[in-house]
Amino acid sequence: AVVSTQSTGTKKRCTMQAMVTAGEEVMSVVIGKLQDREMWDDTLLIYASDNGGPSTGCHSNGILSGYKGTLWEGGVRTSAFIYSPNTTLVSSRTSTQCLFHLPDWYPT
């Protein structure tokens, strides 16, 4: 993925944007392969991160205190989403402010 420095200002920021774009492109390929194999309609896609942004570089945790490696919100709070084309797996346009921890996905 190529991102112009004209719209973003710094090389580090461009690198970060290119990494996000590359991740999106890979996700598109995976979804396409699932569709090709007629598996997409039975798929539950979970996208989550394990930590907030680091304290250096082009990352920003916005108004959150802390950063990667700390127990403050900036170190542990991230974006996540769950998607499925099958509305029996995930209700359409459902949103929550609930907290969860990644190990919560594993059977206990």
C-alpha cells in the first residue's frame, strides 16, 4: 500500500497508514476466499486488538491516559468489532459499550 506524505505530513504517519491499508487489503482477500468457498454466510468475523498504542511514533490514544504496556485506558482500551452476514449469529446494527477481555472469547 502506498500513502502520500502530502496529506499526512510525516513518514512515520504514512507508514502507519500503509500498514492499516495493508491489513484492510488482507481482510478483503480472506473474505473473498471464504465467499469463493461458500463459507462466508456461516462465518463470525471478530476483529480486535490486544493493547492501546505505544508512547512513541505516530500513534495516538487521544484523550485516554497511558499507552501500550500500562494499565491505564490508553494501554488496554482498543476498538473491536464482530460481523457476520448471518443475522442469526450477530444482530444487524447492534452496538454496545460493554467491556470485554480477549481471553473472554475462549471457552472456560
